[in-house]
Amino acid sequence: MLLLSGAMCGLAGAFNAHYIGFLEPDYAFAAGWVTLPVVAAILGGYRGVAGPVLGALAVYLLDQLLFKALLPSGHQLVLGALLVATILRSPAGLLPPLAGWWRRRRRPAGDGHA
């Protein structure tokens, strides 16, 4: 699994370098590139595959569409505050509470459960 993960990351990095047309260490190892995957995994829930995928979608959409538009120079502070709130409120990430909410919502009203 580690080999597959490393191969996929290397392939994505190669495509990204080809797409942008240059590669330098300051760009490749910038704090945003290094911390955003960790934030996405913690935010979504790191105990499965669906959690990091959900976290990546949430982080990307919130960061690119909302936070950067409202706070161009301080948008990462909002992501940090969101990360701290998630760790304090739901240490397992956002996926387990969302799954529980979805199960409660889908349960029929007269099934006998209190």
C-alpha cells in the first residue's frame, strides 16, 4: 500500500511539474503543498478512504472558492481554525458524524427505535 501511495504521489507530481512548466524546491516543498493533504486527511477522517477524499473536497472547495476570495492573505488562518475546531469537536474527523446523521435521516419514522 505504501508503494502504491508513493507511486501515485510521484505520478501526480510529475504531471504537475509538466503542467506548470518548471520545478524548483521552494515551490515543490512550500508549506501549502505539504500541509493541505494532512489537513484534508484529519478534517475528513483518516481511518478509511472516504474520509480523506471528503476532507480533500471540503478543503479544496472551501479554500479555493470561499476563503481565498474573502481573505486573500489570511485564508490559511481560517483553515487552521477549522482544523483546530474539528480536532476538538470530532477527533475522528467529519465523516463519522456525517455518516451517523445520514443513517438517522434515512431511518423510517415507524421502525420502533427510540
